[in-house]
Amino acid sequence: MKLIFLSAAIVSVTFAASDALKKSCCASLSNALSSETLYVQDQGYIESLKSYWTTQESALKPSCIVKPQSTDDVATAVKLLAKLDCSFAIRGNGHTAWAGSANIQDGVTIDLRSIDQIKVGSNGSPTQVGTGATWGDVYGTLDPLNLTVIGGRASLVGVSGLTLGGGISYLSPRYGFVCDNVENYEIVLASGKITNANANQNSDLFRALKGGSNNFGIVTRFDLRTVQLGQMWGGQVVYNVSLVPQALKAFTDFNAANPYDEYASTIQSVAFDSTFGLVAVNSFQYTAPVVNPPAFAGFDVIQPQLSSTLRITTLKDITDEQGAFSPAGFRDLYTTITFRNDLPFLTYVYNTWKSTVTSSITSIPNLNYAITWQPIPPAITSKSVPATSSNSYSNPNRDTGNSLGLENSKTPLILCSLSIKWERSTDDAVIESTARNFIEQIGKAAREKGVDNDFLYLNYALNGQDPIRGYGRENVERLKKASRQYDPNGVFQKQVPGGFKLPF
Ligand SMILES: Cc1cc2nc3c(=O)[nH]c(=O)nc-3n(C[C@H](O)[C@H](O)[C@H](O)COP(=O)(O)OP(=O)(O)OC[C@H]3O[C@@H](n4cnc5c(N)ncnc54)[C@H](O)[C@@H]3O)c2cc1C
């Protein structure tokens, strides 16, 4: 009995201590950054939570939200939070689906959206993008100048999370992953120090940030390689699902094309939607103003098309269209797996997915249950190879490589993702177990058939998946070394529980 009382007393003292600590975290932030620190009754707090992409992320209630207006503000906040041992979350634009990636219950959330300045790079210099900007902000600024950067495919998504997780762009076949085209990161380290990481300064941190997500500090500015882009061709084509077998064949042929037309990219999806039933959608993009480019000729046999939005237009317009398919304010789940470009296996994956479209799924109201694949041909992965005199790509800032572990991939890969949108929390358990079982089954089958690949794209991964381990042992060791060097007390490992952590 005594023991029980004693342990109850210890528990209540611990709670009291942690409550006091939480209060002192927010109180200290209020002292240092008074107008930037928001509490539950503030309009700014309510707006911040409401503006996450998914309702799961919006549902977490931090003790306070700090909304820095400058890099100096970020440095002040990080220094305080590290010193007081406070738990905190780092929010870019809040587009990760799962709860706790960029928000935190009862801790402090740093909402970076106000740091969104864009300074256009001219004469070959990089475009400087504040960490809170969206890709739509960036393209809206650059399109009229016939310039662009290598960035995301939906306008509302954040520059920061996407770039730190690697990033795949319509321009990736020409220029590599989004992270391969960052020339410099301005970053606040755990000590509060503001520094830069580029090919010449802190080059090990520079490489670590190319795929290392939120494990090293808070990036406050991305200096992105600026390239020419006028108008382009692209849009979405919808088919009846009976045509999926032809679509899969066209997709795997496209992915294996040799030579690969580096202006061309595509994404193929099949979805069960509560309103439309089963539909197949192919999105096509060509980053030059060419109508029906020959690179997509293999898709011409997929007839009839139920609808098509293919047109010559701007990148901003294409990314607005893509974004409109994924409105905010729902429950969402993303999960992912990568395997070799193999038509029989892709057919197996599609059939397995179709077998999960049972009444326990289709009876969920306002559901969109989609499987998507996109090509990762050597045209993309080969550009992650550090530049040398013999392969000198035009971007010297690529000379450190990245952390993704794909640079030696000699064969085309398929990046497969499951994305599910629904409304009621009571459906969470069915959705989550269906998704996790599906990915497990596909992973097992891929290993058995020898078409597996360890890469799990961090930006599509579900909590519980371990994308950083998938970068391979050598990259993980380099990342751990960078963590020890730039964050010796492990602030971003221990005090920032959200996101994907290094596998220590
Ligand atoms: C509709 C839609 C379209 C998408 N399209 C693409 C696409 O075309 N290509 C692609 O590659 N991915 C795409 N994604 C996936 C996208 O890359 C991820 O959702 C990404 O995390 C979004 O970035 P964010 O800043 O909005 O995310 P957040 O959820 O805010 O952040 C993601 C993670 O990064 C960390 N983080 C964010 N900012 C910083 C920072 N400044 N410093 C340190 N850590 C930080 C956060 O702590 C969090 O763990 C898409 C997602 C959606 C929902």
C-alpha cells in the first residue's frame, strides 16, 4: 500500500514538474518573442492549427505556437528551447499527413510560414527562398521571368519539408532530385548559431540536409539553382479502369526508355472514390512547349480517354491543377514502397491493391483510396552522383552528392504510394491496418521475387516506416556523424520527436 502511495506521489511530482517545465518553455518564449508567441485563445494559434493539410495534424494542441518573423527569431527560440529541455515541433507548410510530423501535443510548435521572402536569382545565381514559402509562391514569382527552380508538383506544398526530404519535381529527369539543386542552406543549429551549408562551407552538413529532414537544425533559407523555363505541356487524362493493363505496360515501357527523354515525366494512379467509383488517371508533363511529345507515344493506345486537360501552359498553372486534387481539411494517409520496374510485378501490385477494395473500404463515406506509381529512372538517380571531371554536370554544387542512397541505381525503379483521404476518425483503424498490411504484403512479395529496393521515400512515408535506414548503412553512418558534430547534445533527436529520426 505504502509503495502505491509512494509511486502515486512520484507520478504527481513528475507531472507537476513537467507541467511547470511546459509553462516555463512558453513563458520564456513569450518573454523573448512576445508578439510571435501564440496561445490557445489567440486567433493566430487557431489559424495555425487550422491550416495544416490534414485534420489529424490540426488536432494536436501545442502548449504554445511560436511564429518567428526572421532567422534571428528562430535562433532565439531554438536556443531557449534547447536550454530549457523543451519538446518542440518544426513546421514548414504542414503538408505531411500523419499527426506529429510537424506539430506536437503539449509542446511548442515552431511555425515557419512567415519567413517566406523570395529573392529571384539572375545571371545564373540561385533564387533565395524563405523556408515558409510554398512552391506556388515560388513559381508565381519566377514564371513571368521565364525562370524556375527544381521544385514540387503541387502549388500549396511547402518548399522546406519537400526539399529536406529529397524532393521529386517535374524537372527531376533533367536536373535530379530537388535537393540536388540546392546550392546553399541557411540553418539555425541547436546552439542557436546561424550558419550556412554549401559545397565549400560545412559540406558534410550540406550533404546531410539532402534527405536528412529535420535532424540537424532548422533551415531558414534555401538557395535554389535557377534555370530557364518558358511554357510547358501537361495535364491529366482519365480512363476507365478496364484500360489499366495497357496503362501499366505503357508506364513500364516509358520508365525503361533508353534514351530517356529528360523533358518527360508521368504519374499514374488508380483510385476508388466514393463519388466516381473506380477510375484511372495519368498525369503527363513535358517541360517544354511541345504538344503530344513522342516520349508519350506508348500511352496513345489507351483509348478512349474519358477526359483530358492536356495543354500548353505555365508550371504554376500545372501545379495549381495538381494541388486542386488534394484539398486540405480531411484525414489523409500516405505510405510508400519502392521496387524495380517490372511489368509482372506492377500488375501483381495493382491486382493486390484491387483485392483490398472490399466493402469494408468502399463503405467508408467520402473516401478516396488511391494507388500511385511514378518512374525513378536512372535519368534522375544518375544526377545524384557527385560531379567529377569525367561526369561534370553543369551544377558544381552537386559535388557532395546526397543522402538518399540511390546514386548507384542502374535500373529504373517504381516509386509506389498509397494515398487515402477520408473524413471520420472512426474509420482510422480500418484504413491504417489496410494500408500497413498492403505495404507489408508488397514488400514481402518484392523480396521473394527479387525486385525489392530499400528506398522508402521519406516525404511519402507513414510513421512507423524507417525511410532514413533505407538510405543504406554508409549514408546512415555519415548522417549520425553529422548529427554528433552539429548537434552534440542531440537536441533534434531527443527534443524534436516528430518527423523521421536517425536510426541510432
Ligand atoms: C498534395 C501533395 C502534393 C505533393 N507533391 C509532392 C511532389 O511533387 N514531390 C515531392 O517530392 N513530394 C510531394 N509531396 C510530399 C511532400 O514533399 C511532403 O508532404 C513534405 O513534407 C511537405 O513539406 P511541408 O513543408 O509542407 O511539410 P511539413 O509537414 O511542414 O514538414 C515535413 C517535415 O519536415 C520538417 N521540416 C519542415 N520544415 C523544416 C525546416 N525548415 N527545417 C527543419 N525541418 C523542417 C518537419 O519537422 C516535418 O518533420 C506532396 C504532398 C502533398 C500533400
